[in-house]
Amino acid sequence: MSTQVALVTGGATRLGRQFAEALAEAGYDIALHVNSSQKEAEEVAEVIRGQGRECEIFCCDFLQEDVGELIARVVQRFPRLSVLVNSASAYQPAPLAETDMAMLETQFRVNLFTPLLLIRHFAAAVEEGRVVNIIDNKVAYHQYPYAAYLLSKKSLADLTRMAALEFAPRIRINGIAPGVVLPASQRTSDYIQWRIEGIPLARQGDPAQLIQALHYLLDNPFVAGQILFVDGGESINLEGRHSENYSQDLPRDNG
């Protein structure tokens, strides 16, 4: 059986690196997309080649370059391309009142427009394939301090379902919505603990659990258009305020 090939965007750092190395360990050759993290990409490629798999680095700036050309270059190098993992992401927090056009354009272009166009060109280039979009469990909320980022990720979740309909049965498309797994480096331990307190399973996640989710979505042939939340139940913790959880210690307005 011919070796399968996976294109992983943003594959040099954080979750993208985890996915690329895990897929290589599972027997895939890897087309590793990178923008500015060239040094890190070389490190990942060395690890993957050390596992006995082929790995080629493909540079592409999603804010400047044609992603159709990226798919064409990957297919020329790896004609057996069959998996696309859209892991690259742009993140800049700001509420609606501070969101400008430049911020919208950057985050929507990287987080929505690029995955859409990559799926389009991927579907045109392969006979059969699978796509996994990396979303965010924040799509379950309306957290306006992350307005542009979160709106783009909510749209990516809708794109996942829409594209799954359009390209089925030839292409299976699903998504993963991670929770507290790899917090940004600036997050303090107090902040992470505070987040954990809102997670029903009362613990932080591990990248291995996201890798399990990735393999499940790639390997189960009867799953399409699904967003798999891997967040310890955090996104379903929406009990809301009601009379039974109303604190009797709160001051009353008797006026």
C-alpha cells in the first residue's frame, strides 16, 4: 500500500508541530507548511526524517501568496497527497470597539479565507481525501474581547460543515476544537488554574488527546461535518444563572 501524505499548515510550531510529528509516526510522509518559523520547521523536518518518513518544507505567506500555488507545489512533490490539516492560525485579541479593518483582514484571511481556498484546491487536486480544520472551543461562546479572532473561527466551524456537504463523499471534512491544552506562553499558572476550575473534568488537556482526535477523524470513514470538542467539557459548561445557584450572600437592592 502506497504511503499517504499529509499537508499540515503551521506545522513548525505548537499544535501544528504535534500533528505533523504524530502523523509521521503513524506512517505519513509530511508536507510541512511554514511562514516565518523556518528554523523550527527545519527541526521538525529533521525529527520526521529521523522517523524514516519523507518531509518537505513549503514556505507560503497566507497574507501575500496564492495558496493554490502551495497545493500545486505540494502535489508536484507528493502526488499521493490525501490529507490536509488546517492548523495555521492568526490570533490577536481585541474587543469590537478596538477592532479595525487591518485586524479583520489578517485574522479572517488566515483563519477562514485560507482554509476555504486550501480545501477548494485540495479537492480539485486529489481523487479522495480527508480534511481536518483546527478550530477553538471558544466558538461555543460569545467572548467579545477576541472579536475578530473568534468571529473568524466561528466562520471556520460553519465552513467545516458546509464544505463537508459540498465535497462528500469524495472528501471527508471535520474539525477539532481544542480547549486548554497548550496555553500561550504569557498565560500565568494562576490563570491556567482558574480556567481549569471551569472545566467539568477538572484538568488541563494534553496534546496526545488532540492527536487521538485527529486519528479518529482521519480513520473513521463514517464521520463527516463534525466539530469534535476536546476540552474536558468546558464548552458545555453553560448552566447560566438561575434561582438555585443565586448566592444568598449577594447584597440586595431593597429600594
